[in-house]
Amino acid sequence: MLIINWNDFLLPYEQAVSEIKLKLENVSKQYEQANKHCPIEMIEGRVKSVGSILQKCEKKSISLEEISEKVEDIAGVRIICRFVEDIEKIVQMIYEREGFDMNVVVERDYINNTKPSGYRSYHLIVEYPVVTLNGRKNLKAEIQIRTMSMDFWATIEHSLRYKYNENIPEHVQNRLISAAEAAFQLDREMSNIRDEIMEAQKISLIQKSAVNEILNNLKKLYDAVEEDKVNKMNREFIEIYQGGNIDKLLAFKERLKVIADVYKVRF
């Protein structure tokens, strides 16, 4: 019988999860820097526990020698987004990485092909290379993409499956299916007012960027301009910020640049 050193076996999978998360987080930062709506709201990652791996092997009659090949979700990354439309964008984003750092080998659409339980999500099994002390290894990792409402439902359903040892009573299962439909209706409604939400997000991102720039520039002015004058500008900024007028905020940001030119301060 094969004996596995689980710490050594799982370490490359931990590396894969960490690297995939980091790369996707960097993509998210690029959207933020460009003041654009990012389809990624949150990224989570985990490596399957030894107990979960063995349970899956027993359930699907997978031998220990076949684990790396047949257990596709030892490494798991979950991407949460706000809108159903964002899911397609994220799928495309991952496909664009093919030939570079990951390749999609399996695609499962549980949104248009909902599971009988009501479960909705989009799954991609990717092959991801990690470089270890023993050389390069190509590992499989599962990337799940879902909206916040889908994720909330899936979390509750998972907890109930654990509580009832995979045998959820029929009356509870029926209510779960109804809840899944209600969650999907919520996603549809959010899609219907998506433009309004996107506009609000855009304004929020512009405001956040302007505030950060103003605060940094005020800090630099303290070294070159009389303290009383900078304190006065700081009070004016606080008053404009509390007023919530984005146009006044942007105008103040540009006025700071003019003041910096006068005092030869480089922002």
C-alpha cells in the first residue's frame, strides 16, 4: 500500500493557491488603479484537508496512486463577484492566461445548468505549474466563480450537508431550492440596475483616488508652505469632503497643483 507524506504532498498545492490568488489580486489592483469596475470582488483560497481528500477518494473509488490525476480540487480558489455578467468576464480573463501560466482543462457551467440542489457556480479546472526544489510540477486546481448571493447560498447549503451528514431532509432541501431561486432573482434584479450601481461605484472610486491624492499633496505642502496656510487648506478640504460634492473635490485637487507650482513643490 502506498504511504503518502501528506505535508510534502500538499505543499505544492499550497504554493499553487498562494500564487494564483496573488496574480488575481494584482489584476484587481490594476482595475482599481485605472478607476475601472473590477469584476473581482473577493478572492478566497484553500487546500483540501487530508480527511476531505480521503473521503472523496472513497466516494469515487480513487486509489492513492491516482489522487494527483483524479482529485481535481485539492487546490481551490474561489472568486466572488457582484454581478452575474462579471462571471463571464472572469472566465475570459482566465482563458487569456492560457499558454502563459495556466491552462483550462475542464469547464463546468452550473449557472446555466443548475444542479438539482439549486447550486449555482462556474467551475474551471486549470493546470497550473509550480516550481519546487524537486523541479517543476503541473498541478490541477479548481477555480470557482460565483456572485455574492450564490456564495451565501452555497455556504449555508454546505453547512447543512455537514450537519445532516449529506442527507438533508426533503423539506429542508425544498426550502433550499426555493432560496436558491430567490438568490438568483436577486442577481437578476442587480443586473437590471447594474448601470446605476456601476455609476455609483465609478464615482466612489474617483472620490477615493482624489482624496488619497489630496492628502498626500497636503502632506508635501507642509514642508514648503507656511503652516497656517496649509492648515487652512486642510480645513477647506475637510469641509468639501464632508459636503460630498465630487466636482468641488476635484476642483480643490487641481487648485492644490497650482499652489504647488507657485511654491515649486513637486507632487
